[in-house]
Amino acid sequence: MKKIASFTVNHDTLEKGMYISRIDGDVVTYDIRMKKPNGGDYLNMSAAHTLEHLFATYARNSALGGEVIYVGPMGCRTGFYFLTRATITHAQAIALVRESMAFARDFKGEIPGNKKEECGNYLDHDLAGANAIGGEMYEVLKNWQESDLIYRE
């Protein structure tokens, strides 16, 4: 079988950040890398679950929300995928992810979508952990530019 695009990225050199993973027609897939691959430190699933709720809620309620297709964690627990329509510029996508991370960092209160009828695993959340991830990623992305979206070798 043909190797999929994400497996062709050198994970030995990949650092925390935001990258263009692929562009398929009018869909852009961003790689929001929150942990160094194979570094021994991975996203805690309860915190990642809460971050997913916060990130998706913020992004989909933003002015660009109608162009957001998907927000969700990677199986390797090193980051999230963020899919948008190509009508969102790369600069807008960076800004939206940065704003979403600030929202997650600062969020207090009831986690959106955290009722039994709204979530398939409503008891498995970690707000403090999601706040921490949001804060770490905000710092990584605070000066991120379009030129930083390209994977480095």
C-alpha cells in the first residue's frame, strides 16, 4: 500500500508548533503538534478530551466557525488535527488556533458538552490539564507566522 502523507514527515525532527499537513481540494489539514514525538511525554487523554471540547467549541463559535470542519486529537497523543475550508487563510487559521489555546488556558466553569446526553465519555475530563496544554501551546504559537507552517527537516 501507498504510505500516507503524515507517515512521510520526519518525526525525529518534528517540534511543537502548527504545520500544514496536507491540502486536499478546498480542505486544509493542520498538524497542531503539542508534544515532541517519541519524547516520552504525551497528552493525557482526560486533558486532551477536555481540550477537544474547548478547542472545538471556541473554533466553531468564532467568526470563522462555519469554515471549521474538524478538531480532534491524534492517536499518538502528541497533538491535534485541525481541518478547515481553504477559504480561511493560513494567517487566520494560526490566529484562530492561538485564540482557541488562550480560551482553553483561561477557561473556568462547566466544560461545554460535558453532560451524559452530550458526550460519550462525560466522566473522563481534566480541566486543569486542558488549561495547562492551552497555556503551553499559546506560548508556542504566540509569534507563529505563515512561514513557520512548513515542516522542517
